[in-house]
Amino acid sequence: MSNFDFLLAEWPLLHESATKAEVTAHADARASCFYARRTLELTVAWLYKQHPGLALSRKAIIADDFLGW
């Protein structure tokens, strides 16, 4: 059981990333930080897509197109 099971139904990609951060926290702190950051970046990307009032900078738009978020 994970602290992030509540994400599974609506945001499976976030759940996967957050769970990996949780699982690797003690065994590999560096990997855990990577997955925690990825989870946060995916969350912020989702927020910008859901709320049209939030405006991305040109640099962020280019990165978004490149990364395919």
C-alpha cells in the first residue's frame, strides 16, 4: 500500500512516478529525488493544461512541445 494510491484512479502517471519516489526513498535517495521532481513537473504541466488562465512562457512552451507533455 502506498501513500499515493489515491492518485491511481484519476492520474495513473502521477501515481506511478510518486510511488517510485516513495519506494526508492531509503534505498536510493538520488533516484527518489528524480521521481519526486518528475511527479511535481507532471503535476505542474497538468495544472497549466487544465487552467487556461495560467500562461506559459515561450521557453516553457518550447520545452512542452519537445517533451510531449
